[in-house]
Amino acid sequence: MRLVVKYGGNAITGDDNVLRELAERTSAGDKCVLVHGGGPMIASALARGGITSHFVEGLRVTDDAAMEIVEGVLCATVNKDLVRRLQVCGARAVGISGQDASLLRACCIREELGRVAGDVRVDPVLVETLTERGFLPVVSPVAIGDDGRPYNVNADVAAGAIAGALAADAYVVLTDVAGVRADPADPSSTVRTLGLAEVAHWRAEGRLQGGMIPKIEGAERAARDGARYVSIASVRPLRPIEAALAGGGTRITR
């Protein structure tokens, strides 16, 4: 199985259930890719630097000063912490950023957000090479622009694009909620399946809010571009990836 997992910043904890499961799957022959976020860690680092975080449609406004901090947190602190923990779990983990081998090329720059790529082009050769040799790539969502500078990419957007480019057998978004809610304020309103046409309808009605917007956008991209199974699911089960593939959370369908 070719599996792409997005591990959200709000979902990353000291519990290594996700990492152990990825290590086991890689050892069993699955070609796994982990794309991580780091929102809370970035917010803390920006606050220490005296920079206030602002968001537009769930995306962080990132000026030049903030970009330097964002890149350091994602590519060094969070990425290498996950690599170390995966290796303790037995995985041959390799930390890379979207800038390496132009894995993620920034396009559709959103000027109102500063150094943020609203979309990316993907060259999956590096990831494919690593997974074919039994390594587990851990990808930080920083893209390179045509100007040679780094750009912040929402991790959901980056992961969905990578999953689509790889034509992944499964793309799983692990988050701190049980799935997509029909009513954002009601935890009991989680829906089991959501088609792309329904997503467009929900968007027009304004039913997608905050951080769920880029999650849905990444899932849409993955489904459209060729990922066979797409799920937004909770990180809380003992084996969260297995639970998601068994039907937990919300499945995004074409």
C-alpha cells in the first residue's frame, strides 16, 4: 500500500501511537509518507518573537520575519523531533522539506497572506525514490518559489497534493476531531461520507470554517488527482490509521 498520512500540529502529542503504526506498516512493506504540521509550535515561537498570528480562511498570514521562524520550526524543530521518534519506533525515517529536490514548488501566491503558497506543484521523484528503498519520508510543508525563496504551505494543502501526485492508495488526515461536522459546533454531527459535489455545496453555504477549510481542500485535491481512499479522522484511537481505513472519521469521495 502507498500511504500518505497528514499529522496535524494540533494532533501531535507525546503519544507515539501514530508513529509506531507507521513504523510497523513500513516494516511490513507499505510505502508510507508522513506530512506534518506544526501550528501550535509555530504560534508559540512567533509569540516569543513578538509576532502576533493572524489567519485568513484558516491560513496563517506570514511576512518575511514570520517566515524565518516558520521555516525553523517546521524544518528543524518539529521535523527532526518526529524523525528521532520514528527511529526509536524502528522506522528508517528521513526528514525532508518541500524545498528538497523541488518536491513542492510554490504557485498561486496569495499576496494578502504574505509568504504563503495557496497552491503547489509536486515533483514526487524524491519521495518515490526514498519509499522504494524502504525509507519513511517525513515532509515539512515549506515550498520553494520560482524566486528561490521559501514559502509557507498549509500542511493539509501540501499533504493532499503529495497524495494526489503519488496516486496514493490511501490518504489519511489525522486531526483532533472525529471528522467533518455538518454543524461545526456540534460534535455529534460528524458525517461518514462527503462527496466532492457536496463539498462545493457546503462551501457555497459557508458551512466550512477555520482549520477545516484547508483540510477539505487538501482532501479534495487528493481525491481529484488520483488518491483512491481519502479520510479525515481522529488521532485518538489506539491505532488511528487502521481505524480511519476501517471507516472511522469522514471519507471524502469523488
